[in-house]
Amino acid sequence: MWTGLCGVRMGFSAFVWSCVVTLVLCSAAPFKLPQKIEPENDRPIIGILTQEVDDYMKKFGKTYIPSSYVKYIESGGARVVPIRLNQSYAEHEKIFRSINGLLLIGGSVNLETSDFAHTAGIYFRLALKANDEGDYFPIWGTCLGFQLLTVLVAGENLLTKTTAENVAYPLNFTSEASSSRIFTNFPPDVHKALSQEPLTANFHHYGVTKEAFTGNEKLSGFFSVLSTNIAENGLEFVSTMEGMKYPFYGVQWHPEVNRFQWDPRYNFPHSSNAVRVSSLLAEFFVNEGRRSSHHFSDAAEESSMLIYNYNPVYMANISAYEQSYFF
């Protein structure tokens, strides 16, 4: 007696016949080679462009990164490489080929003439070209970084007075938010909370109004508006946007402060929903970076570039940041 494929005991002739039937059935099915699946990058590295220091920070260095941005990216599952401003184009191009995404942070510099704006423009153009060639590379802009992305795309500065200083808002979602890449995977309860609770911290005096945004063909043809808010003067400004074709994203608000800044003088949202929003956005952007295949030439070069080579400075006694890295 023989035991067939399903565990049924049978005679030899019946077993042979079952094998013949099995072969016929299998051969009738179309044969396909396995699809090639691109491996996910499980060691993503995000570059953070350093920001020019304010006057009270000059004793520490020329540029800096608040540690809240570093922790934000690390909490999403990536490591961080600080990108110094005054390097050659060749050096920036080499860094671009080594990192898996770029974060443009907040601050207070000229969006057209500063070193921050100039350097961001280099990476922006490299990312455009790379994505056009099928080389995935995401960019995220927060506050000033958001504003800078609008300048780079529009080709002009569209900012106007839209003060929302030290205030937290819920988001006024547009119809495009529900199908967006940023928000589409938000749990329904978090998405609802984000539209009803003050979970987004705003610290800006200028922004792009909805009217100016939609009135600029370059900008409105590049980014989808996902949310707006109302400034203190009653103007409606764009608060969240994402690229239609490119993996470029911008928020006028600060998701990193929800988990990593604690100065009681400032209106940093720390509720459980605020923490969840921050966590989801960090993971989203890092996951975008996982789609990039860029890498350093070897482990030694990679290690030498990471933020771990620098020590943060305690700043809570003189700024809204608990710690900052200086360069």
C-alpha cells in the first residue's frame, strides 16, 4: 500500500494514476518565473541639512541641528547623517549618493540667498533628476523647510504674513488627504483626532496662503494640498503638502516637538494622540527612505559620517531645544 499526497492509502496502480493526474494538472497551469522583488533597504540613513545658527548660538559653532529632529528620524527606524553647508558640489553629490532621504528643518534664514537655501537647492535638483531616472529619493521639509520647498518649486518667494506663533491646531483636511501617501495609512481614530484636536505645533510668522498656492501653476502642478489652517490674521495657509509625482513632502507645523521638546513655555502637544501622529509621520518618512538604494562605499566611511560622531550640547537654559548638535 502507498500513501498519496493527501495521506490516503491506496494500491500501487492507483498511486501511479494519481501521479499521472497530478502531472497533467500541474502541466496545464501556466509556468511563470518568479517576479523580481527589489529588497527593502533595512539600514536607511537620512541626511539632515544643518541650519545656520542664531546670534546667541555662535559661541558653539556656525551651524546646528536641534536634537529633536535627530531623535525624530531615529525613532522612525533610521540613522542620521548631518550635512554641512559649505562643501563643494562634488562633496554634496557624493553624500547624496550615500543617503536615503533628506530632511530640511526649521529655522530663520533667507529662503533665496542663504547657504541653507543654496545647499538645499543642490539636493533638490539632484533628487529631481534621480527620481526621474527611477532612483527613488524622498525629501521632507518642516516649517522653514516646507517654505523652502515652495520657493524651489515655484521659482519665487510666495510667502506672506500668516502668523501662527506658539499655537497648536487641528488640521483642516482637503479632499485629497484621504488618498494621500502621508495620511492614507493613518488609523481612522488618529486621522479623526488630527482633524479635531490641537495636535500640530505652529511656530511661524510667514506661510503660503491657499490662494497664492493655487494661483501659482508651478506649485499647484507639483504639490497636492492636504491640509490648511487659519492664521491669526484670518488668512488661510497651506499646512501640509505632498508631491504628485515626486516623493517630496512638507508640513508648516512641527511633528518632532510632540515627543522630543518639553519647554513648558511653549505649546508643544504631548497627548497620546499627538505622540501617535509624530510617530506615524516619522515612520512614514523613514519607510520612504527604505525605498532608496543609495549607500556609502564601505562601513568605515558610513560610520565616519553618522551623527554619533558628535555630542549634543545642553540648550534648555537658553533656548526651546533641550539639546542641539553644532558643526
